[in-house]
Amino acid sequence: MSDTDSDFQVATFEDRPFFEKALRYGFQQGIINNEKISAIAIEAPKGMVQIAAAFGSQYLRPEIDTARLRIVNLASLYLIETAKGDLELAAKLIRDNTFLSLSRGGSNLLKALFAMPEYAILGMDEKGRIEDFLEFWSRKKTGPDYQAAVQQRQTNQVEINLALKLGKALGLSAHDFHDQHSEAEAIIRSALLISLQKKVIVNIRCFNQVEFANMLNLTRSKGIAKAAKLSIELSQQLSTAEQAIITRLQHDILTNDIPKILDTEISLDKLINQLKDRFFIRDHDMEDSASYDALVSKEWSKHTKGKTDIDAILTMLLCIAAATPAKTSLSEKAAKTLVKKIRSEGFQPELASDFIKQHAPHEKQASLLDDWTDFSLEAQTYLLDDWDTNLYGAMRFLQENCYVEKSVKK
């Protein structure tokens, strides 16, 4: 036999499912006898029919062929995980157990894998169908793929458990997690960022958007604590695995986030936009929006006068597009004067678009630009209508879409 033929036989053997390798090894070593092989030959068809019925039809030959692949893969998975790749131990397991019990063992391992979190996200309770999961995984010559999936999902569970501990210490409830579908790492990062503050924080709680902006400002002015350690009091001790996650994410923050935070060349608004997805930020009340705008975009806040409703903002943008002093509300007289100015001197929507891009809080820019584009396109129909000599159509449009104060009749 040539070297090529020998190499092919070795490759063929190595590519076999682990169950078949262990069965062959056990027979060659006298661990498994002919009687056991005959028992497997009787059992296997029963299991194949059951599996074919579960995933398709036991009456179709292709489904039976696929079922054979599935049942061998399931038995192989159980043997690999139980015997840890030891062929002799695997052969003894084949000898001492029924073939169907080996395949059920593999199925149970996959069910346990399904029960573990696929993603380290809190509040993400919905899973797919376990039947679909088993259908996919039972086709695979599992081994390394299964072990990698187990390791990843175990890490996900550790991160979730740690995030729950830290979240509870930060005053977060299950309701907060569920509503925001929070990444575990984001919650852990938030706790670590709080721990890096030089100023001792009393009554520690997780920050909302305004508090996050204030904390970043404070970090810029005060710097970070030299001894970076978790300063949040926990009701339970951290496990070794949890401490390893703390160390990894703390290094990540110090390496990737702190340099940006301390770089005053990056505006606070842009900084928050870069960091917001890396940290858990509590939902804030609508009344906090004006405070946030004032903090991250002083020019925007100056022009909006703290107003956040769209009618007031569109009124301000309309004034800018008409090259007139920006106001968030207009009297009827001022509104008519504005329309006349637009008809005589022109309407420049791009001025308002540029103002949004330069001064609006970054997270609001996309929606504001959409609102302004829709408004300005419709506005031109009414505001530039020369046939509307009495301004009835123009005023009705402004009263419906902007903030126009009605004149008080005396």
C-alpha cells in the first residue's frame, strides 16, 4: 500500500464521527463484542425513525438518512463530553449503555446549551424554538463548535449575573433591564466609570443622560482616581470569573474611553454620542431634555430657550431659514410679517439645516433634519403662494405647524 493510500485511510478515520471511532477502537481492543454491535444494529433504526418523525417524516428515505447522521452526531457529542476525547473510556461507555441512551445524552446536552443565554443581554427573555435549535445542532459534527458555544454562553451567564449584582447596587430594577434590553457589559462599565471618579459619590445610583453628561464634565475637570477599584458595595462576593470580567472591562475603559473623556478637543455632545452605547444610561424624563440640551449644546439651548416641543423648534428654524432673528413663538402680526419677508426676499431651508448640524444635540440631529425637511417642503407650497394675497393659507399652515400666538381681541 502506498503512502498516499495510507494517508487517505488515516484522514478517513479522523473524519469519522467520534462514536464510530470509539466503536471501531473498542472492537479492535476487545472492549466491545459482536453481541453489543448486534444490539446497536437493532436499536439504531428505532431511534432513526423517532428522530425522522420529530424533524420531518419517517416515511421519506432522505429524512431517514439525515436521521442516521443526527443520531450518530448526538451519541458522538455525549461521548466526547463525557469521555473528554478518550477513546478507551468512550468505548466502555458504548459497551455499558444502550445506543439510544447515548443519543439521548447528546440531546440533553444540546437542551442544556439552549437554556443558557445566547447573548449577554438582560431582559431578552424570548428564545427561538428548541425544535429549531436541535434541528440545527444535531446536523453538526459538534465537538469544537459545541464547546465554543458552551464557553461563550457560560461567559454570557457570568456577565449577566455580575450585571444584576451591580445593577441592584446602582438602584436599578428588573423593570429597567427589561424595558431597555440592556447589555450586561454596559451595566458593568457604568459601575466601573462611577468607581473611577475622584469625588466620592454618596448614595450611588446609575446615571441618566443628564447625570452621565455631568459625570463626564466632572471627570474632565477633576481627572480619575489613581487607585481604580470597584467602590460599589455589593451584597455578595464576586467570583473569580466575575473579577476577571471586572479587570478586563476596567482595562478597556482606561485604554479606550478615558483618553476620549479627557480630550477637551472632543465636544461633550460628540463624546456622549461616541460613548453612549458602551454604558448603561437610565431613561430620562422629558423634562430633563432641556437640561441635557443646555449642558451639551449651549448655542442650541440659547436659541430654543429650553423649549423641546416640535412646534416651538420649527418656529425657530423657520425664522433662521428666513434670515430673521430666531424665536420659538410668533404673534400673528409677526407671523404675517415673516411670510411677507419670505415672499419678497426668499426662503432658505438650508440655513436651518446647517444650524441643526452645527448646534443641535447629536442624538437629535437625524430626527430634527427629517422633521425640518418634511416641514420646509410643505411650507414652500403655502408660504410662497403668490395667489394667497390675504395670507389665509399661509397663516393656517403656520398655526397648525408652528407656535403662533393668537391676538387677543379688545
